[in-house]
Amino acid sequence: MSIVRRINNVADVARWRLCSGCGACVPTCPEHAIHLVDIWDRGIRPVIDSANCSKCGECVKVCPGIAISHEPFNGQTISELRLSWGPVLEVWEGYAADPEICFRASSGGIATALSLFCVTEMRMSGVLHTGVDAENPLVNIPVFSRNREQLMSQTGSRYSPAAPCSGFGILEAVDSACVFVGKPCDVVALRKSQALEPRLDSKVGLAISIFCAGTPSSHGTKVLLDSLGVEPGDVAKLKYRGCGWPGMTTVKLKGTNGERREMSYEQSWGGILSRYVPLRCRLCPDSTGEFADISCGDPWYRSIEPSEPGQSLVLVRTEKGKEILKEAMRAGYVKLRRGDSYTVSASQPSLLKKRRQLWGRLLAMRMMQVPTPHFGGFSLFANWWCLSVSDKIRSVLGTLRRIILRKWTRPVKPSRKKCKMNKSQISIEKLVNSNCGEG
């Protein structure tokens, strides 16, 4: 059955497990009929007030969960990378020149350093990105940082539900262009929203994406805390990584004179959090921010030496990104050296494997008449064809098995189990007017 006949709004997107939790539908709704909730084992999802919904369909137009399409690539992109990594003009590897940013941020701090450059040297109004709720250290909210102090207060990855696109109203309210930092799906939602709203389009000065292997549900964080013997209410601060490369997962406890519990990044992500990634993340063709101006992630192609400063793999995807990156290098905000095509593939083998398996997974879903997203311009069949015969078969049969066992042929029922660790809504006005950028 066609996805068009089953999905009329973002509530349907969520019911069929295709929501990525970006939050772009909230500011897009002209009737203000959508709010967000954190479903314990799924992630941040939209809820529609049916009494106020006019059934206009605007929410679906900006949704990255149901459709992502590339325009034809610029001829200047690196030919060896187009098939599996999308448009890439240049590859760099390096780190933030500021030692504190490099240490405290994830994988070299390039996203933070570039954001600071744009605010300080290019006079952009600020940076819309994901941060921590001051009232609850387990909650992610959109924050708008205007200076170094505010950016530094939010450094580090957040391996838990985040909806930065719900803060697009902030960008429309400020005086000049801004930086947006988000996951690949968030940047897709930004581009879709820009195409529909000229006022928003004029306020996007630079879009930075971080590489993403999926966003674990809040259930994953609870299991992580359980493994450390910590109750959610006892957490004063949670840092998933950073303060070194890749950095330890660190929980600071309340009222214990700074007592900490730690776990390695390999244990926290590889052993726990990666198991709680929802279906839509496993169907994503874009794990490296192909629609951003600049995207960055970890260069895992080599072993990390003890006490080595963080490093970022940087992919320049647009001419705008190329120009700003060169200016940031000249101004001394980042230290980079040229990379090559091999570096990209060797750094992210798991993301490459997922891309190659995707055509088979989608085929299985269509065979079972499960609504599937539309992806254009990703060469998914060509990527799938690179697999061995046995891997091709497994990508299809394995998905068929999961569809049957997990009953994906049926939509999910509305869940009554919301995440007590999280909030359902944010105040855009408070974020815009706050000196600290926190809501």
C-alpha cells in the first residue's frame, strides 16, 4: 500500500515508526496544533490536537522522516565519494585551535570552533543547537548561544532524544544570519523548511551537521544509568563523551561532594546506547550530513593514542561551507590538514555498511506493504549491489524476519508511557530573550 494513502500528518508518520524526532513540524504548523512528547522507548514524537488541526498538511512537507531527495550533484564534488557519501567538495582532518574547546567538545571540537568563529568574526546573531535543560540534566532542549561562554556550557555529544528544529522560531526572530548545528535529519528538516519559509531561509548563515549512527531513546539512557548504579533523580550532570578523545561517559551525582561514576565510550555507546536506536534511524541513508554546508565526525580510521587531543573528520559540502572553513583556518580558529577519500570510508565503516544494506531493507518492507520513506539521489541500489551475495540476502531476509516478529505491519498504538525524565514542550520566547540561551 502506498505511503501516501496511509500518512496524512506527522502523527501518522510517528505511528508508522518513520519519525526522526527533529521537531520541525512544531513551528511549521499554522494552527499551533502540534506539541512534542518523549515516548520512553521511541524518542521525541509529535502529538496533534485534533480539535485545532486544519488538516493542511504543512507538517508533512517539512518532515525528513518520510522523504529525502538530492538534487544532481555539483561537478566539483569528489567522484570517489559520491556513491556512498554524497556531495563532498573537500576532506579535512583536524581540531579546534582553542585547547579548551578541543578538550571539552567531542572529536576535536570543530563544530563548536566554527560556530564561535561565525558569531565572533562574521557577526552572526548566534547558534541554534542542542543543549541541556538547566532544570533537568537528562533533558535535551534547543538552545541559542550568542557567545563563547554559552557555547562552552553546552559542549559534547548528547546520545538521547533531541528536537533542535522545534526552535526554528528563534532563527526567524533574530536580526541577522545564524548558525544551525544538528544531526543529518535535522539539517534535512532545515532545508525543507527553508524552501517553504523565506524568512527562515534568510536567517541561515551556516548549517553544520554531526555524523550520526542513530539517536537512542530515553530508555537507553536509563539502562546506562542503571548499569552505573545511578537513579535518574540523583544525576547532577551527565556527559556522554568529551573531555578527551573519545572521552568517558561521566555522571556527576547530586549532594555527594562531586562523586562521579564513569564508563568508557566503547561500553556506553557500543554496549548499551546503540541497542536503543529506533527503526527510522536504521533506515537513514544520510548518516554524515549530506545536506549541510559542513559536516564533521570522528576519524576512526586509526587507533587513538593515549592522551591524544581530539580530532575531527571534516567534509565540506557546499561552496558556502568551503569559504567559511577557509576563513576560520586563516583566522586561527581551527587547525586542519587535507584528508583523502580513503580516510572517509575507513573512518566510518559501520555507516557505510548501513548505507549498503538499506536498499534490501526497504525492499523487504515494501514486500510486506509496510509504509517506507522515499529516498531520491542516494544510489541505494548501486550501494546494495556492492555487498556480497550472502549479505544481500541477509539484508532482505533479516528485515522480513524483524517485520514479522516485531509486527511492523501494524502501526504503533498511542503510548501512555511518556518519559518522566523529559519535557514535552519548550518556550521559544524564553529562548530568544534569555541571556544564557537556555529554556
